[in-house]
Amino acid sequence: MSDHINLVKLCVGVDSFDELNAYIEAAPKGLRGHTTRMWPKQEDKLLKGGSLYWVIKGTIQARQKIVGLEEVIGEDGVRRCRIQLAAPLIRTQNALRRPFQGWRYLKPEDAPADLPQGRENEPDLPPELAQALAEIGVI
């Protein structure tokens, strides 16, 4: 049994792995991350090798290593959690995921595998095709 846990999050407003990757690469190094209202209760497990898996157009397509959690106080005075993420963005095998609010924990055994060496630079399939293939278990 693994001693770490992952998170999964919808990537709203992004249509492809390449679009998310361009956004990440353009961000200043110290600002790579995601801010959320909820502080993960399983912080220790997240920091023992956990990743944030990104759901793009209904399918987990990528992940980033979680490198830290930082307290951020918003302009409204509310405490938030900034999930600090490493580059690069890592392509994973596609895995269907229904819409949900916020983030969810994702056990290592339930997380999709990284794409094999040499396949990580393949172009994205059209979202409808990727979803149909994932539904029948091809990808």
C-alpha cells in the first residue's frame, strides 16, 4: 500500500493538454500552482509524492507533482490553500471523470498511469473521440 495520496481537479476553461501546458510554462516559476478554498486534511500524504491530476474536457489527461502547500489570505480576508505544483506537466493515459466541485482525493491505485516514454508528445485526440474510446476501455 502506498503512503501518498493524490488530488484530482477539473481544469475549467482549458480545452487541451497543450493549452494547459502553455499556461503552466508561461507562469513565473514561483506562481505555478492552484489556489483553493479548502486546505487538504491529508497534507502529509500529499507531500509524500502526491500529484494533482487534471481533468480536461471530462477526461483525466495530465498530472503535476505537488511540491508544497502554502497559506494565502485573499483580499476578502479568507484563508486559502495554494497548492504548489512542479513543472513539467506530465501526460497520463486518459481516464473518464464525471464533473464535480472543487477537488477530490485520488488513491494511487485509482490514478491513470503516465504515458509510456516516447508517447508523451503525441498530439491530443479530438475530445469526443478520446471520450468515446475511454468509455469502451480502449484508452
